[in-house]
Amino acid sequence: MADAEGTKQPTVEPVAEEQPADGGEKGPSKNELKKRAKEADKAKKAAEKAAKQAELAAQKAAAEVDYAEAYYGKDPLNQSQARPCHHYTKIADLNSNLDGQDVIIRARVQASRAQGNKMVFLNLRQQTDSVQALLIVTPETVSKQMVKWAASLQTEAIVRVEATVKKSPEIIQSATVGDVELHVNKIFLISGLDGRLPFTVEDANRPETEIASTEEVQYKRVLLDTRLNNRVIDLRTQTNQAVFKLQSAICHLFRDHLDNLGFIEIHTPKLQGAATESGASVFKVGYFKGSAFLAQSPQLAKQMAIAADFERVYEIGPVFRAENSFTHRHMTEFMGLDLEMAIEEHYHEVMETLDNLFKHMFTGLRQKYRKEIEVVRKAFPADEFKWREGPEGTLRLTFRQAVDMLVEDGVPRENLDDIDTENEKRLGALVKAKYDTDYFIIDKFPMALRPFYTMPDPEDPTLSNSYDFFMRGEEILSGAQRIHDPALLIEKMKEKGIDPESMQSYVDAFRMGCPPHGGGGIGLERVVMLFLKLNNIRRASLFPRDPRRLEP
Amino acid sequence: MADAEGTKQPTVEPVAEEQPADGGEKGPSKNELKKRAKEADKAKKAAEKAAKQAELAAQKAAAEVDYAEAYYGKDPLNQSQARPCHHYTKIADLNSNLDGQDVIIRARVQASRAQGNKMVFLNLRQQTDSVQALLIVTPETVSKQMVKWAASLQTEAIVRVEATVKKSPEIIQSATVGDVELHVNKIFLISGLDGRLPFTVEDANRPETEIASTEEVQYKRVLLDTRLNNRVIDLRTQTNQAVFKLQSAICHLFRDHLDNLGFIEIHTPKLQGAATESGASVFKVGYFKGSAFLAQSPQLAKQMAIAADFERVYEIGPVFRAENSFTHRHMTEFMGLDLEMAIEEHYHEVMETLDNLFKHMFTGLRQKYRKEIEVVRKAFPADEFKWREGPEGTLRLTFRQAVDMLVEDGVPRENLDDIDTENEKRLGALVKAKYDTDYFIIDKFPMALRPFYTMPDPEDPTLSNSYDFFMRGEEILSGAQRIHDPALLIEKMKEKGIDPESMQSYVDAFRMGCPPHGGGGIGLERVVMLFLKLNNIRRASLFPRDPRRLEP
């Protein structure tokens, strides 16, 4: 056992323990005792280390024997039988400088092609990288049976190959690493396939057709569903490997920026006692003998964190919406990037913090993830995402100005009490044409369109201190100054038909003193979808959820 | 309006547009046109900028008028009426070098003490920092009414003060910034109290008594409940401000370490189609016309991410347990820090990754958060958390060795098919006495104690390739190599009475080829509780949830 340290422990005890505490006449001195104890301790540690090393060496030697038994076949190491401690090379690290060297690689068989019965070419893939490998019948090393066996490997099987790197005479176009090929000496099957692939990863890598006619929409919908039904295969595409690296990057950039501004990360409960936040649809949960509800945002809790003096908080967590909606941009569960902060004077402090945050994320993506963006673009052609980077700053329109732009463009004013999805897109196009930006802010929404906790405008009570942010003509953030005065809050709750009693701990938080504050919530998958123009939010979610989809 | 950019936009258009495209005879040359266009563009931008600046200046001037109206009273700026753009100073940044300077500060009144009717002392607090402020009746600046008004401010009210920093003649013991005091010139109430505080933050800051007798337990339980019922006030204590900074830090250190090892962050759905992971209690959710279930861990999805080639993934997200349990270490919702990774040879690769991760977190906390740890220790006295940092590495015991240690200590072997909570603690104490560490690993758990997806030991099928990690004698991580072979998986599911059909997309993921892999799940709040010895996990959760608590 590698872990037998507990029993193998040598029983050397510090000498001092066995001696009289205050140096008896013939006993060694206190200093002497200390020294001996130290030495014993040192010896003990050295013994422990030596025992461990010996054990590891024995284990390794035993492993080598098993390991070298065959040249091909089912891998014998799948259950942690041994640990030979070999170095595994990444395909991305292969290059012609390694010419002649032996490597061990674990990879998927992306494709195989036999040439007669003496040679087989394999295309081996790791994530977004691939390399060509070949087996040629050679006396005493590569048998005919071995080549036949290798040729029979299914696409997507995972193998371990031991191979010699050879500089390729010409660049191999079918692999991402084209200047070398691998001459396989041994090959073992780590994980095979049980059944047929619903589609190949190569097929899935091909760009989906743009929507052009009703027929095509139908076709495309089937295609996306097939992908989502077999999401594990679909996620193996270059495109998806890049999409989720970018999703991960956005969270990283979000936290990075806010950490530097003194925010702290919080985690608020998704199980709530009341279904009250905005009267909209929430999921009901059976909770022991009663019920609970799934949070449709961390709104209440993050405001309470401000009342609890945390000053600046953010949270990345799931939010749940029980809307029976099947649009390209709605899911029943998605990731919210939320923040909330105390303000000194004006809610534009929050709006500017959010604006700087977005610009930090856009710049970070462009600077550090160009490769991934380009990979996605092959499947989803899109213009480069544009934002105003000059001293003029991000474009801000008031809601009224946005309406005026739409009216000027021919939309009847009476249809513009709210700006619906269609008009949002139209506004996005107008803004793009006039200001050449895919990113802008609308400020000063009418109070009627916002939730009860939104702070009204100080001069015009029909307006509010609230804003939405847009990317490519779609809303990706909603935020506002919040009401921190309990009397005003109760008044607004009643106006919207919400019983303040049903949210007592929330209202109480403001009764105990709370600074003016504001914040916003960003939909992570929307940002991913719109930055990359994926056209459907499901593509930006690892395992998307909508009213009809709870699997995989 | 600050946001009126859209309409205030000067209408200078690039000149080139109005000229013939290919330079007519008398028209300017192409280059000339380009130059003019550029100049026009520049002028446009300058005009925009100037307009914006003028507006801001006007706004600021208007604000100043309002702002200077009074010396005390209700703050007029709470609704973003204006933005004078003053600098607000943090109490933590005050020091005697600022002697004589004027500052503006937003803070809570932690305490006030009037001296006669001519002077009042205020203790002002921001998070964990405090300073003494005073008002003295002074002709033409501080009136008797003003002093009286200030003396009447309730504890926990939030004020904005404009004050002059004065070097203090002696260190003020009652404040964390003791070398200066603030001589208040103006004071405004930003947020008052509506009702009485359930307890003061000063009281809540006092350490809770240690458990000593049944009576005390009773008393203590009431105390914790009172705190949790009024969590917003309780969270304002120094202790809690530090606890949640440390919680935030642990997540930061977790991600940091794994990002450097090539992991990517994923987000998996909490809504699942089947309640199957381990047959244990899960929460049922009404999902449109059907039902869904809350994930009790990201186990299935993170393994599917490995089958989807992501190689190394982690997730920080809520997990839900419908256990009707009221121990000091169970909640119905907590934060899971989960990771999963493909392995090359042996599951100890995963165990070592997790071990290094913990050591990185411990070291990071000790190095960068000493102040916060010490603040918490005042309320929750504890020995410094110890782990083995030398070359001998973290102590690893096999389950069998752990049992032997307990038997040797007098626990009957027949009680040790599993190690229950009590024996876990006992083992922790034995380990601490023998090895002087609060942190160790138990490897090789019996298969019978682990979930169906755990890889059996290759030599002894009654054992498994699984491990738990412990802090101060309590489990904080459970992990294992997983079964990646669909046939073995189905066999193990059936043995545990789980219908493989009920988890089809999970099983299918392995049918399409999956590398050997392993991982683990860490309970965030447990790590916080045990590192700091908070004795109850509810203290490590912002708004804890248990079978009886869904509020606040």
C-alpha cells in the first residue's frame, strides 16, 4: 500500500521523554537532551522518507512488468492497478524538435484509414489538437494482427499509444500539429464504444447553416436538438471546447475586475421561504412538510448583504425562472453574474462600475482568447464585437431618447410604452448604424416597467434610477438604484400588489439602517451567446434547461 | 440629464460624404477629403467631450448649492438628486498625517455619548474599522440644536459627516483608528432606524461562551438562533465581516490553484430530470406539468464533462440535501467546491491534486489573511490550524489503519464497519496526538460505504479507490476514482438497486468513450467552520438553510 505510512512509522521516540525532566546527576544535560531529541526527530523523518521512496520504487518496478507485457490490446491500467509514473505528452506540445523521441500519449481516435493490410493511419485528437499516427507492419515489433486490431478501433475510442515522433516529410493538413507524425510501437485501448455514435465529432464541427427559409429553420432546429440530446458528443467539437473556455474566461474576468475594486464574493441561498421577488413565476419545491421556492435571482439576499455592511458584493450562481418560454434567449436555469454596492452620491457610480466591468471583459477576451474566438467564428460567422473604446466612452441613451430613435425610424409611438424584443433588435441596428457600436446602455426606464424595489427618479416619479445594458441589440444586464428606505419600499410593494408581510426579513433589513445602493445582474450565457453570435442561448450552456428539457 | 449624449450629439458630419467620390476637377483631392473628414471627426469628438464636461460642471455646481444648504439633518442626496463628486474617505485610511485636513465620511454610529448639552462623542464604524468623532458647540458653525440632534442619533444609523481630522492627544482605545479624532462640521442622516435593534453589534461582537453544561447549551442555542433570526445585524460584527472575507478567500485560492493546473470552470444544472444519484433524499420541484429534482451534487454532470473531453473541470455551486438533520454540520443547502479530472495511470494523481490544493488554501489563508483569522479567534478561541508541511507530506491512512488505531484505543472492532461522527472525532484526536496534524487523508474505503459510481480496488473488490479528507477530525472532502466502463457501472447500479434506465444520459456518456477519471467534492462552509473552529456550520453560511430555517 502506498498509503501505509501509518503502520510503517518507525517507533523512534524523542529521547527526552524517557529521561528525568530536570537533569539528574548522571543524566545528560538539558541541552544534550534537546539535541538528541532533534536528532531522533530528524532520523525519524529520514526513515519515513526512505521507506516511502523504497515503496514507490517497488511499486514502479512491479508496474513496469505488467505494463510491458503486450504491444496492443485492452489497457490493463484502468483501475489504478499500478503507477509506473510515466510522462504523458500533450499533442499540443509535439513538434519537429522532438524528432526521434519516444512519447506516450492518451488520445481519442478521431479517424482511422487502413492501407492494405500492412499499414493504418490514425488521426488522434486531444480537445482541439490532433496529430497523425501510423502503424506499419515491422518484424518483431508491429505484427499484422496488431495493425488489423488498430484498424478496427472505433471513432472516438480512447487509446494510449507509445510512439516515436518523426518529422513529417510534408505538412499534414488533416491534423492541427502538421509537422510531425507518430510511429506507433504499442497501442492500448483505454475506453471503447458501446454502440454507435449519433454523429461524428467531425460532422458536428461543420458550421450550421444560417437561417434562411422556414424549411431551413425546421432543419436547423432538429439539428440543434440532436446535438443537445447527445450533448456529450457535441461538446467534444472544437467549437464547443472553445465556447466553454470563453465562458470560463468571462467569469474569471468578472471576478478579477471586481476583486480589484474591493468587492467580496458571497453565496446566497437558492431556497427561499416565499415566492415574492417580483410576483413572476417561480419554481415550488417540496420542503419537508412545507414548501420552498427557488430564487429567481439573488436580489433580496445581496441587498441584505449591503444592509449587513459588506459594502460591495458579487455572486456567480444559478438563477431559476419558471417561464414557459421557448425563445432563443430564455432558459429555466441560467447563471447570474450579480453585483451590488453601496453608493456615495449617485447611482451612476454603479452604472459606471458595471460599464468598466464590461469593457474589462471585452478587452480581456480579445487580448487573451483570440484563438478561441476564431475557432468559434469558423462555425458561427460574425462581425468582430465592437464597443466604443475612445474618450467619448460608452454610448448612453435615456429610455426616452431610445424611443425617439425608434419613432424617427417609423415605429408608432403608441407601441413604445415598453421596448419589446423586436424593437430592441431594431434599436440595436439603428445604434450600430449611427454610432458603430454593438454595446450601449439605456438609462432612466419608466418606473412602471421595473420591479418594486427600484428607486424612482427624484424629479419625475414616472421614471426610475434604472438601466439596461445591451449587446448586439439584446439586453444582457438589468440594474438600478434600489430603495433603501423601508417606508418608501412598503409603499411601492403595495402599489405592485405585494404584501410586505410576506417579505418581512427583507423589509426588516432596511429598518435597521442601510446605505443607498445599487447593482445589476448579468446573464452569463447571454453574454457568451451575443459576444460570439451563437444565435441560441442553449449553445452557451453546458447542459441547457428549458420547459421541455431536463436531460442530459 | 447626464445621459443626454444621444440628443446632444453635435451634427457635424464627415465632409467627405458630401463631396463627389472621385475628386471632380475643381473639388479637393482624395487625400484632402480624407484629411477634412478626419478633422471633422476630431472636432465632433472634442465637441462631444466639451458638452459632456459642461453638463457635468453645471450638475456639480447645482449640487453644491443643495449640498451646502444645511449643517445637519436628513441627507438630501439619497435618491441620486445630484452628484457633487466629492471624495469619500475610508476610516481605515485615516491617520495623524491627515491632521488638519477636511474629510467626508459615510459611516454607522456605533455609539454616542453626550457630555452636558455642548458636546457629543460619536463612535463611527465602517465594517471592522472605527474612529471617534465629536461635536462641540461653536459660534456660527456648530449650534446647540445640532449637538442635540447628533446626540439623539440611534446606534446603527448611517451618517455622512464632514469633519476636520485632528491628531488625538492620546490613543483612543475604543476605536480601531486611535491616533486621530474627527471634529465634525456637518452631519447628515443617510439612513435611520425604524424600530429597535434586537441586539447591538457591540454585544454581538462579544465571544459566545463555550459549551460546558446542558444549561449553557440551551442558552447558547437561543443565542445562535437570535443571531440567525436577525442575521443582517449579526453579520455586521467584526467576527462575521472577517468570516466571510475568509470564505471568499477560500474560493479565490481554490480557483487560483486549479486555474494554474489547466482546469476550467464549469456550471452544471441544479435542476435534474431524475432523483437518482445515490437514492438518498432529494428535493422535488414542480416543473411545469411534471417534476424535477434538485441536484445533491454536480457529480453526474461533471463526470459527463470529462466524457466530453474537458479533461479537468471544477465548479463552485450550491448543492441540496433533503436530510431532516439538525447536527452542527448539516445544512439543506451548502456550497460545493467540486473538481473532476481525467487520470493517466492512478487515482492517487487526483488525491495528490486535492492534497496540494488544500495545502495551497491553508498556506494562502495564513499568509494573506492573518488579520481576519485573528479577529475571528477573539470570538472563537482555537489552536492554530496545523498541517504537515515537511517533506514527509500529508498523513495518509488507509481505512483499515484508521480502524486499527481506533481499536487500539478501545473501540470495539464490530462497531467499525463504518467510522461514525463520534469515532471520526476520536480518530482526529488520536491523529493529532500522534502526528501533530489537524489535516489528514483516509484512503481505501470499503466499497459498501461508497456510492455506485466508485471504482472498486483492483485487488480486493470489497475495497474501493476512494478517500476522504479530514480537518480537526471532521470530513470535509469525499472523493474517488469513478467507474468509466459502462458495463461495470450498470452492474454496480443494479447492486445498489438503481435502475440504469433512470439515468440513461449518464450511462450513455460512458458508452461513447470516457477516460479513467476521479475527483472530489469539498464542503465550503465545513472548511470555513473547521479552519476557524466556529463549532456550528450555520456560522459559516451567510443565510443558512436547515429543515426549520428558510428565512432570512
